[in-house]
Amino acid sequence: MKSLKIEHFTARPIAFFSDDVSLHTRPHAFTMEVFRVNDNENYLLLEWDIPTLVKIFHIGIWINGERQLIDFDGVPRLPTEAIELLEKLGYDCAYAR
């Protein structure tokens, strides 16, 4: 995997149900890093690391030939910060808005 970009954030409170069904609603520092997997131009992996929650999410991102996001998995909704990060890399993320 080749890292394309990493960014650090301190975000608004995250409403998040963990495995023990407890709710966390305080602001969290986190990082997001985008990887190209096996030189595949149509697939990216976004790693979302939230250390205070001890959670790492892996979000699969599918891109078409026109650099448009056409699908994602791993989360029900793509976080705003992920959309902004992908747009900084030149991808059209209208699908996720």
C-alpha cells in the first residue's frame, strides 16, 4: 500500500456506540490516512484512527475513471473530514454528500 495523504483533526463531538453500547459524545483527536492499494487506480483505503476511543475504521473507497467516488464501505456515512481529504486529493465526492 502506498500512503497518499495523512491529516490530523480535532473534531466536533462524535456520537458513537461502541461494542459495549456506551455512548461517547466528547470531541476527539483523530487521524485519517488515504492509501492506494496494489497500484489499483479505482480503489483506495481510508484509515480512520480515533485513539481516545481505541477504534480504527477501514473505509473502502471506489473511484471511477473520471476520479469520481462511486461507492464506499465500512461506515454507514462517509465523514465530512474524509470527503474533504479526498477532495484535496482531487476526487469528486458528490456521491457521498
